[in-house]
Amino acid sequence: MSIKMKPDDPAYWMLVDGIETIPVTHNKHCFICNDPEFAQMGLPLCYECIICNAHVPADDIECDNGHMQPTCPEEDYEIRRKYKLEISKELLEYVEKGDEQE
């Protein structure tokens, strides 16, 4: 359970600066999804799994169905290749450029 932030909190300015993150997924059992102050403060929120679109907590890299999420472009490329997902032109160029530099 979260406690509402008080004006004397050093991070309070983040609540009133007008920057808000837009949620893209929701899990009723997730403390981040259920605390509106995360979004109000502009912090990273939970997101959808690139493999199955399930909920991935903002503080984790594994979705609710157990799929690991990429933590770098090279992992992103390998996961997308493994699951036959769309690979953007930018990601492909990035990975190919990295292979040429080695």
C-alpha cells in the first residue's frame, strides 16, 4: 500500500512539474500500476512484453508469463529473431553496424 506524498518530501516537485507518464498496460496486483504517483512523477511504468503482450513490471525484465525482455539492442534482435517478431530497420542496421566493428 502506498502513502500519499507530502509537500515537504524532497521529490514532491516531481508530482507538480506537469510531466506525466502514460500507462500502456495494467496488472491489478502490481504496486507500480496501482500507484498513480509513479505516473505523475514521470517515472518509467510497466510495459507490454515484446513476445506475448503480457505485463512487465517497470522494475523487472520478466513478463507475467515468464518471458525475459531485452536489456540491450543485441538481445532485442536475438529475441525478435527467435520468436519471429518484426525487426525494425533501425535495429537491424544497429546490429549489423556492430558486427562490422568487431
